[in-house]
Amino acid sequence: MNMSAIKHHIPDHLLAAYSAGNLSDAFALVVATHISMCSDCRASLEAHHMTGGIFLEDAPAQDISAGLKGDILAQLDNPFRPEPVHERRGIYPGPLNAALKAQDPIWKKLGMGVHQSILSADSEGSVRLLWIPAGQKVPDHGHNGLELTLVLQGSFSDETGFYGTGDLEIGDEDLEHTPTAGPDMPCICLAATDAPLRFKDFMPRLLQPLFRI
């Protein structure tokens, strides 16, 4: 992959939150997967790690309770916490391949030729793979929270611009859009949300609980 082709990167505040371990697992997986594809964001993450290390070296030592110490160690040992990995399997970078347990996604139909594969969904949010046929539009929708969408194959365009392989789109409550896959090949994306989407049309709203989107 040509790293210089990536135009849409992780915002600095999300990189800082990821470095500090303050992102949900769903968002952390998308961030780690993007970093595995993007040399620029990998360098920025190293800068955040260095800054955090300097802060810890200069901070005065403080006693903590045994319970808090245990919680901190449990977070450090969390086997699901995704980390950037350079190896990949096909279009799936290391962190995503690990989440898939080195197996192909289990795709389920959403309609209009679109398929999804839910990797996880809980009270904190969800993360899923989306397979969108070339040239197909996704129903117009807004957001009730934050959505991170990373392109793994192909491309899509919406009201905010063009997103190619490796690009990351940040959607918030102010964004309403109609993503359309590029004409050359199916678009495969990794998407994480912390709240249900907001659809205008009746049919997507009706099916929303079934598809958990």
C-alpha cells in the first residue's frame, strides 16, 4: 500500500486518548487498524507515547490502593486491547485480523447488496465490517454519537469528500451524509459507533433494531 495515498488521518485528540488507553475497545480497534496502515499516524502515536513517558518520569510518586493497582494491571494485561501490527492477511491489517481470529468475516445481508459482519456490540457501542457494492449508495443518515469509518478496500464519497483505502472518516452529531461506494470495486469498511445511527427513511428505521445499526 502507498502510505502517501492516505489523506484522512486520526485526529490528534483521538490519538492521545488511544495512547492513554482511554478509548473503548470498538474505537481502539479502528484506530489501531488505521495506524497499522498509516506511517504518519504511527509516527504521531510514538510522539504521544514519548510525551506520556516523560510526564510519568517527572510526576511525583504517589501511593495507590491495592484495588486500584489491580485495575490498572488488568487494563495493561487486557488481551483484547488492540495494538498496531504491521503484518496483514489480505485486506485485513493485524489488529483486525486478530479480532477476526484469522478467519474470514461472516457476512449478513442488509439490503441493496450491502452486507455487514458485526465483530462486537455492547452498551459502549459496536464495531462491524461493511461490504458495499461498487457504485451503491448507503441510506442517508445522521449520527447520535461518534462514528469512525476506515476504508480497507475500494473507496467511498459523501458530502465531506472522497475516502480511499486507508482513509478514516470521523462522523459526529453534526454530520448527515449519503456515502456512495466508488465505481471500480466493492468498498469494504471497518466502522465503529457509540450510538445508533439516525435514519430519515422509514424502512431503514424499521429494520434498524434487527440489524443493530
